[in-house]
Amino acid sequence: MIAVLALMALVATACGNDGGEGDGQRGGTLVFGSSADPVSLDGAFVSDGESIRIIYQVFEGLVRTEEGGFEPVPALARSWTTSSDGTSWTFELQQGVKFHDGTDFNAEAVCFNFNRWYNFSGPILQSDAVTYYYVTAFGGFSDKPETSLYKSCQATDADTATISLTKPSASFLAVLTLPAFSMQSPAALQKYEADKVSGAADAPKFEGSYGLQHPTGTGPFKFDSFTAGDRTVLVRNEDYWGDKASLDRLIFRAIDDNAARRQALETNEIQAYENPEPGDIEALKSAGFNVAQRGAFNVGYVGFNVTHKPLNNVKIRQAIAHALNRQALLTAKYPPGAEVATQFQPPKLFGWASDVTKYDYNQDMAKKLIAESGVASPTLEFWYPTDVSRGYMPDPAANFQAFKADLEAVGFRVVAKSAPWNPDYLNKVQSGGAPVYLLGWLADFGDPDNFVGTFFQAYSAQWGFRNQEIFSALDAAERETDATKRTQLYEDANRKIMEFVPGVPYVHTSTFVVLGKNVRGFVPSPINLERFSLVSLTTAA
């Protein structure tokens, strides 16, 4: 039923660098240089990596991923069983666990969290821009006509919770490793009005104080403080039920400029950051810093919202795909190991199809397709983010400029639009307001459902299309429990997706984390879920 591949080659790569050999000492403070503030520390309301990294330290789910890999392993659930039809999952819980506010973690708390997500109401809380992971993983809510994958939760005793589904899902257990489905204190959620939200779906206003003032989990670190534009401070949870963290404090400091992050590392203001400039990697290694490489398990893409003209015309979408010189961009701006993407999932993941429709760089073909489209002087409003660096696009502005030149060379008029990553850009894209945009995806778990299923299994405001053939193909692939058949179904779905051209995937790349010379125990994860409770510092800087 689980159908999650181990992908041993990737795991071996991910585990190949632990941040240096030697024993660390208990105590000390590690400062991680983030590229932006967290949006919120309420996992139900975020999809950005900066928020998720911090959430993963404070909160825990029923299961988590193994270190350096993908397999679900016990966390707050010590074991689980499933019914023969795959629609009922029973979790035996860890005993004696407390939330950071001193309240009990138990089966009633599990059901409270599941029912909270299921009962989100109103267009704001049910929008892709706000509850992105719930919408993509479970579908409908309690008051919506669309059927949710989630049916009910029953606390059969204090340490046993049974989750019932409306249909089998081969990826359900892997989905539960997502920080979005972490267990949160019911008392704190209610006391600090976590679900009190106003505004609009593309610009939500969280009126409660929970998300950035009182996030309350069970993890090895506890929330201490958040200062906008500066830092988020965590402290060791001295009452943690498992192995306690070595660090006294863990700080995530917002530094939006990559060069400034490197300088801060060199002056020991921070002890780690991710996504160094490709040209910096060898120099940092030579200077004695540890550079950990994650397995290549992501995709960068140019997305289309087909509700905006002329993107409703498939020949225009095909023309854009042929116009983009993806290899030239990768050669100029990406680190070694980056490869041109042909579809919306990496080739090492099952379900990747070698025979999808490919759109090689061909200016003449692009011009021909524009002429055949019947669209005279096509104009594209093209969005890119500022104040951010992601593994799949280390320099968004450079990517935009390169693609803009490619598009103008074949006859497109490009109108440049940009916005700060958090929250303006993400809200604009996810609410459907960006016709053409740069975005990407860092895998959350090792299953095609987390790539093409997340993007295209149901209607999404971000993409704007309703292609029932694609939706049905991905539904069937998610339900299938036979591994061979499931692989074939995802291959077929990838063929359909690339014929439709909802966007242009252009890169899969390894990502890197640079660590101070005194950092030990860091285990890089191909899905960017690293536990800083395993990290320690030596006395030598």
C-alpha cells in the first residue's frame, strides 16, 4: 500500500556528507541564513520552504521521513496497520508525549487536528493559496461538494487513532510525512485563534496570534520569538519525549541576498545557509567549509495560467516551449549536475516516461507555431519573484531575463512583472493572477503523486485548466496499489500532461547546504527535511 521507492542511489548521495567528522559538544547556538521570513509557523497554512524548515524543528507528525531518504518511519505514531481495502489506518501512538504548552498529545488531539483541516470553511481557508497542501492531498472539505479523501477520525482509546478514507490511496502514509500535517496543540490553536482569517484568498490576513507568536508542537525545539525581517528563534525543548537536541538555540535569520549570506558565514555571523552561488561552491570547499549536497529531486518550471489569453491557445504554449533555450540557461547559471527537464518530475522517480512529447530549443518551430496560432503579436505578462533564492532557481531575475530574450527573439512581446516572494508573489501565482510565471517544486516525499499529482490531479487556480482526462489518469494512478501498474499509469499521465503543455519544466538540480567548519551531524535530505536536533557544534570555529 505504501508504494514509496527507496531510491537508493539518491539516498547514498544524500547521506554522503554529514557536515564533517568529529564529535560535537552539547550546547551552543546555530544560526541558519534563510532567504526570507517564514510566512507562518502553522503548517496548515504554508507551502514555502522557509516556513517548512522551521516547522519541521518545532512540530512532528504521526510519521516522518527517514534521515537522508524518503521512507516513512515512526514519529508520534510508534506503529500502524491498514485494513485490507486500504481505507482504514490505525495508528498506535507514543505514550507520555506533551505539547510545548504542557497539554497531552493523545488520540483526541490527533482527531482534533484532522477534523480542523477537514472543517476549514469559507473561500479564504479553502483556497489553494492558503491551505495548499490539504487541498492537493485531501481535496474537498466538509462543506464542499467535492469528495475529500479524508472521511473521519476515531479515538478508540487514549493511545489509538483510526483514520478512515473515502477511497484507497497508495500515497497516504507518505503524505502524512508533510509538515503541513504535523500535530498541533488543540488548546493553543483555540486560545490564540489560529483559524481567525479575513481578507481575500490572494491576500489573507491572519488576525489570530498563533502562527507567528504561539506555534505549539511536540518537537525537540520550542518557539521562542519571531522578529519580522530579522530572525526566528527556537530553543531546546528540555521536556522532549525523545532524544533531546544538542543545540541550546537555533536561529533562522532572514538574509535575502546570496552574497550577503556567504559573507555572514565567512564572518561567523551564521553557521549555515543553502543554495550558494554555483561559482562559490569550490571556493567555499577550498576555504574549509563543509558543503553538503542533496540528491537532485526537484523541478523548476515556467508555469502557465490558461485562463489568460493567449495561453488558452495550445500552439502558443508549444511555441513558448520551443523558444526557451533551457540548456544555455543551465550552463550559465546552474551548478554541476543540473539537467534539462522534459517533464514535471525527476527522472530517478518511478513514472518518468522517456517518450513524452519533447520541446527542443527551435526558434523556427516557435515562429511557425505562433503563425499557426492565429494570434497576432502575442503578448505575455511574465512574473518572477524578488528577494528569494531557491534550489531550482538560484537567481530568478537572471532566469527571467534569459527567457525574456528567448521569447522576444521569436516574436513575443513580454511584459515584465515582479513581486517579493513572501507573500505577494506566492499569493499572486497560487490565486491565478499570474499568466506566465517562474516557479518550481522541492519534493516533499518520494512519490509521483507529490509532483504531477500535486500540480495536476484536480483543478487549481494556479494553473486554471480543467482537463478531466489528466485528472482521471492521476486519480487512477494514486489509487493503484500494484507497483508495476502504478508506474505505467504515471508514465501515461506524464505523456498526457506534456501533450497539453500546462507549462515548461526546464531544470532538475542538486541543491547544496554550506556549513560552518565547526558544524557536525547535519544529514542532507533530498526533500529538504533536515532535523537540526541531530546537529552539534565543536568548540573550534
